[in-house]
Amino acid sequence: MPKKPPTPEEPTSAADIERSIQALNRLAERLWGEDRVAEAKALLDALDALNRALDRIRIGESRRAATLH
């Protein structure tokens, strides 16, 4: 059974997730350029789902910030 990754001292922010998504998007572009279309499409589909999740995270963060003020 794989070990759990170490817990970061600070929680991951929406900006951290967005940077990771951008890096993976560049990887998908490289795959597409190498004519590895199936892999690129699969990665882009996964990135689309991550972007939707990121939007929900941001909505939740903004709602929490609005209720704190």
C-alpha cells in the first residue's frame, strides 16, 4: 500500500492549483505537438474537470470571505 504524501504546513490555495493546471496544460500541448493526440485529449479532459473543481473552490472561498466581513 502506498504511503500518504506528507501534509503541507499550509493548505493549498486556489492559485497553487491553478499553477499546476497551467503546467499540465503545457504538457498537453507538448503531447499534441508530438502527435500523441489520445493522451493529450485525456489530459485535457482531466484538466477541464480540475478547472470546474477550482471554480467551485473559488466560489466557496469567496463566500467564506464575504461572511467573515
